Amino acid sequence: MSSSAAVVLPPSSAIPGITDAGLFCAAAFIDGERIGPEGRDSIPVTDPATGEIIGAIPALDAIQSQRAVDAAQAAFEEWAGLLPQERSAILRKWFELIMEAQEDLARIMTYEQGKPLSEARGEIAYAASFVEFYAEEAKRPNIESVTSHLPDAEVEIWREPAGVAALITPWNFPSAMLTRKAAAALAAGCTCVAHPSAETPFSATALAVLAERAGMPKGVFNIVTGRAPEIVEPWTHDERVRVLSFTGSTEIGRLLFRQSAETVKRLIMELGGLAPFIVFADADLDQAVEEAIKAKFATSGQDCLGANRFFIERSVYDQFCEKLAKAASALTVGPGIEDPDIGPMMNERALAKQRQHVEDAISRGARCLTGGEPHAAGSLFYTPTVLADVPDEALIMHEETFGPVAALAPFDTEEEVIRKANDTEYGLIAYLHTNDPRRIYRASRALQCGMVAVNRTKVTGAPIPFGGMKQSGVGREGARLGMEAFTEVKYVCRDWR
């Protein structure tokens, strides 16, 4: 465990180019109070591109975790009792402040997460879009009138805020995953306790600073930093936490399921993926290659929506392999602040997985068309890699790689490729490239996943219900469904005589 004495918190100038020093905040937020790392156990945060410490966050304990729930519970009645347009106005102001601070927020993200600066800017805009969307949805609570089935009775269905919501967010999209959850919960009238990844906490604390400036009342939006087991486990056992929203691995999702069972929480989980990328012979190959680069190498491959298994119809397989390898080899690699195509892996575990999957596939007969080794840019960089002729039994065809390695294999029939695409416990998204409208319909129906992207990669956004099937998660985020997930349904039947 790191001690506060061992970690020196640098000034905000440790993030070059920040114009608003107050956004680089090394503090947890509980009940309107900022809790810094000074004099307590703390966790260093490093720039994955260089390994240099950029700051430290307080490693809070179960007592502080409990205190955050106390604060959220105490604030709940007043927040839920506000007029919807009053909550909307605060969310709208939060959105405006996020967009005004887009460049500073992007730089903070790049230094703590490593993603290319242009991608970080895009994520900030994406994160803000959820706040804007739910600022509008907050004004439209769903009270449904139902034709009565009883004489002399009026029937209504109400949606009411569920209570305190616990939000657990990952390191790969540290801003967007927080706002997608928090904006929906806050719009519904819930109060929040949020735990960001200890590897990327400063994006979350910066958003908390802006929420505070937007007029968010104390106790409504709490950020609790530290190590996940000490922070999150108490929430799973706390009856006052009525909703738990988690984005992360399926393994941790299963654990949270078990821990939350005794308090019967409402769960919203976006878990692992193993996305197939299917290309039929009638597709536009150049377009398919362009979209494959986006689907595989965005966020340096560290994306739950990243394509993992590429299935190419045999008659165009060699052409596609050649084109994709050429495009991948042209990608630039370097520190995110230099805005390359590919930044560093988040940590050594991520880099080791790339090595393992590549070595395993080659040992089973796969061919490495480009890459296949660490990159000279630094200790956590991996060269964009394309593997051909990857057999079904290779690890990469069954485990999420979460890095810049594409695994290609040929197929002969539609039935064969649909069977292979579905042969996994995961079902988050599938990418489908074909110009046959009948095949588009058949395959979209047959693919066992929550989302299908046809002849494109970009499909996400605030108005759409994001989520998967099977062990890729439960519930949906975004869209109206995302706000409804933080509500309870109440049925009222009253005599009108």
C-alpha cells in the first residue's frame, strides 16, 4: 500500500497547458467537502506514456465510503423533491461548463489515461452530450394514464426516483462513463455516490468541480476515491443504495451480482465484449477496412466495443488481409499528448495480454502480417498488429484482447459465420459489412448481441440504449431507458366517486 509520505502531489502545472488550475483536483468529494491526500494513505497516479507520477488521490476507507452514502441519503429527499425543471437547469449548466472546459478536461484525461488528445477531446464532447440529453429528459417525467379495468376507479402509473445510486466507472472512458450514469440518475431524482478507477481519478474529480460550480447541492453527487474493494463492497451491502451501475469486466460484474443479492438492488451493468467484425464478399472492401481500423484501434484498442474477431468471406479474404495490414502499419504510435493514432496501454497487465494473445495465436498457426511486438515509443506501447489465419481455438478468439491486435479468419457461408460470431458468452456489439438488404436483416436478427453496426462503426450516443446480451451485461444506459433504470414504478388506483 502506498503511504502519503511516499507520494508528493505535484502542482497543477504537472499537466502542461491547463488554463483552469482548479480543474486538476486531487480530492474526493463527500457532502460538499473536499478530502485531499495529505496526511492519509494515498494512491499515485501515473502518466502511462512516461511512467511519471502526475498526482495522488486519497485512498479512502469503508468508513468514508459509508459517510458518502449518509450524505447522499440525507440529500435525497430535497433533490428528489425539486421541480424537474430545477434539476434540469443545474444539469444544463453543468453541460455548458463541461464544454467550456473541453480542452483542459481533454488534457487531464490524456495525461492520466494515455489516449490521443483528439480522442480525449471527442470523449469530453461525448460525456457532455449525456448531461445535455438528460437535462432535457429531466423535464419529462413519465406519468402514464391507463384505462381502468375497474368500475368507478382511476388508474395511474408513476415513476419515482429509486434512491441513492452507486456508480462504478472504468479507466478507459473515465469521463463519458461517469456522465452517462450520473446524468441519468440525477435527472431521475436520485443522489449519487461514485467510485472512479484509481488509475484515472482526475477526470472524475474535474467533473465534480464543474458540478459544484453548476450549483449541485452538497451530498447529491459524491466522488469517493480509493481502492475498489474498500469503497464498493460496503455499498453492495447497504440497503440504502437502491441502484448499482457498473462498467467493467464480466468477472467483477459477477462478483457485484453476488454481493448485491442480499439487498436486492436494481443492477445496471455493462460488462465485457468479444465483438465480431463480419465482412461479406459484396461489401465495399475499402470502406470495410476503414471502419475496421476505427473498430479495432480507437482508444488504442482499449474499448469494450472494440472489434476482437474479424471474419472475412474467403473470396475476398486475402485482399482484406493485405489492405488492413497496410492500413494498420501506417498508424502512428506515441504519447497521447502528441496526438498519434495509438497511445500507450494503460498498464503492464494490458501489455502482457497483447504479448500472450499474439504468441498463442502464432504458436497455433496464425501469421503475423504486421506488428506483433512492443513498440519503441515506451514501456507500455504495443505496435498495431494484424494476425491472419487465426484458428478458432486461439485465446484471442475467446478472450477480450483490449489492445491493438486484430485477429482475422476466413469463412465460407452465412450460417457458418453467424454460428462462430455467436459462439461466445458475450453479446455486446457486432459489426456487419454487406450490401445485401436481405442479408442485413437476417444477420442482424440472428446475431446475439445488444447492438449491431451495419457498414459503419460509430453507433453510440446519448439517445440510444447502450447495452448487451448474455454475459455482456444487464440493463441499458443512454436513451430514456437509461433514466428509467434509476426509477421505481408505482401503481395508483383510486376511487373517484
